[in-house]
Amino acid sequence: MMGVSCKLGECNASTLDSAGRGISFGGYGLYLKPAIFKFITVALNRPSPTNQLQFFPTLCHHYGMKRWLTASMGFALLLLFSTEGRSGDFQTELDANSGTTGVSNLFTFQQSPILLAERRKGKRRGMRGKKKRMRMFRAEPCANCEGLEGFVPPNEIDDKIRKMVGKYRGGSGEENVAIQRARGVIETGLYPEFISGARCPEIDSEKWAIDYSHKRGRAALHRGVDIPQPRGTPIRAVASGVVVGRFMNEGRKDGIAVVLRHTPEQTGLKYWTYSQYTHLQEMSPLPIGANVKMGAEVGKTSNTGKMGRKIRRDAVHFAIFYSVHPEWSNDGSVVTPKDGYFMDPNAFYRRRPPYDSQSMLKLPDDQKAVSVPYIKSDSSSVPTETKRIWPYPCE
């Protein structure tokens, strides 16, 4: 191996061709084959960046648009050198065996061992993260759920219920949204009115069943309501029940979540209902199978979960789903009731049926307000006989 040095803009095609190799950017490890050097030197010797940019289409035309990406990378580096006034040496290296001029050999790269080692480390870290995400998606069934009333193995629950609650196993966004709409995720027009005019934390703009496509980048719906409160504010169980789900949801928008199961006797409804609380500050100390009384703390308010460009304000995402069947499952990442449906969380507080979203939608406007029971800061309930309360105390 031998070399001929020349300053930026002073090399010429004859020098390259006689050498039979290519030019190297010192420290960058980029080599250009002789066939394009005559084009490159024309560009580098033009003082105007505009003229250099006008040269690029000629390069693409000569070598074919199929290689536009490779050509653009090389030309960008050349333009960087010429426009920033860099005057480093071009090292012309001789290698009689590397004089091929095919399009596939426009560029070759030599990278330092340190750079290659760092990239290999990054790839290994990336693979570990990918495998971790795959393990989370393939979460093991809830061993502690076995023996709880109504629990069945995950394979006994139709996979469309998993798509309904938002933990997908394939399927397009449109398909999943269609399932959710058919199972209750539609705007109903219901809104809460707190008994005796109490001052309670209210649902903000993130209302039930609104279109979330603009936030998710795909077809999506908001399957719950958001109630903002300061970070650390205790969240209350909306009815007595049993803990059937505890999920960290790493890498997901849900954040830390807890799910309770309520029997018809515990709510006064004819359904088995499930209350979901997400974005918790930390995992609830309540274990799977714990019996929880209405008004007991299930977690603390926060904004955990994967976020977009904007930082999510602190709030609980509160959701209700239900079924006429007592069977349910937990595959380690989601609770799925047999033949389950979503319920507008406002409808959960109605004192008489119906409760399904289609019926709620058809109610006249003067019946859209729902009188919501609650507890006070002293833990007294309003009304005293209620079996269902708002997830935060009221004044």
C-alpha cells in the first residue's frame, strides 16, 4: 500500500486513475472509487455552494437514482468539507486490486475499532431492550390469580376482548377501534352532577370515548376519563372489590395500573364490573387477591406512562368495563372479562338501568346528567347507603 497526498480541491482525476484506488477523508474512513472522482473534483473546485448543489443531479443521473441515498451521503460529506473551509489532506491510497468502478462500489467505509465497538455495544443494548419488550408482551399468566372467584386461563377469553381493552395481539388500529365501538366505547353525552352541589375533582377535556387518533398516530379512542389532581393525591376504590390486576406497563402509555373486580352484590348492579386506575405514582401495595373496601386507597395520583411531546399532567385515568358473566382472566399484562364491554364511567353511577352505551346515547338531553355519590374527606359517604363513589373525596 502506498499513497499520494493532495490538498482539498487540488487532486485531479488523472492522479486518482493512475493510483487505481480512491480518495480518503482523513479520520472519516470514507473512500470514493475512481469512477466518480472526476465528478467530485468539479464540485469541490466550484467556490459557490449553490453551484455544488446544482452538481448533485448530474451525479445522480450518471449513477442511477437507485443509488440516490448512497450518493447523497457522500455528497453531503463533500459539501460539508468544502463549505466549512476544511483544508485537511485527501490521502490517495494505492491498491491495484480495488479499481472496480461498478455502481455498487461507489463508496466503501472503514471505521475505527473504537467506533465499531461502541456500535456493537449499542446494538447489544438495543437487542436486550427489544427482548425485554417482547417478554413484557408475552407476559406470563397471573399465578396469584388462580383460585380467585371466576378466574379462568387466558386462552378461554376471546382475543377480541383483549383488543377491546387495548392490549393488542395484532390487528390494525381501525379493526381494534371497530371492536371497541361495538363494545361500548362511544360518546354518550352523559355528565356528572355531584349530589348536594358538592365540590369534587372533575373530568377535564380528556372525556369518555373521544377520538385519540391525533395523539396515537393511528386510529384510537379514549377508553376512560381523566380526572386531574395534584401528584400524590390518594385515589379511592369506587366500590368494594378484589384486586385482580397490577401492571407496571413499562413502555406503554397506561403507566402503572391497578384493576379491581366488583360483584353484583358489591355494586348493586346486575353485572360483574371492573374498575381500572392508571398513571399511578407507584405500584399499589395491595396484592392480587386483596379485599378492598369502598373508599380505601388503591394508589396515588401521578402521570406515569409513555408520553408524547408534551408532559402529561397528573391525573387518574379511570375506566369501567363489565360483563354478565363472572369469568375473567389475567395474562400478566391485562384483565379481560369474558364477553366484556366498556361502560361510560358516568353511567356507572346511575341508580337504575340501562347502563350500556347505546342506551345512554339514546337518552333525551334532560336525562344526561348523572347524580354522582361520593365520600368526604372524613370518609363519610353521600348518600350514606351508596355502594359506589367518585374516585376522589369531595367537599
